[in-house]
Amino acid sequence: MSKKKSFPLRMDPELYEIIQKWAADDFRSVNSHIEFLLREAAKKDGRLKKDK
């Protein structure tokens, strides 16, 4: 299993609330939902070729 990189993330409180509710709707933590959204964006842009 690969080790994940940790780093602090600052974001607008309103955006955080939106992501928090969205994550709950999809039964994910906020952290895993942000990673999911970033992965999907990277795939859509052709920067991530395959799922790990």
C-alpha cells in the first residue's frame, strides 16, 4: 500500500460546508471526497491515465 502525502489545506468556510455535505451524501469523509474530486479532475484533463 502506498503512503499518502499529508499537507495543510486552507479553504473558504462556505466551500468547506458544501464539500462536507457532498461527502456525507456520498458516504465519504471530507478528506477522501476532496481526493476523489481531484482525481476525477486529473483524469478528465488527461493528467491521470489509470486508477491506482
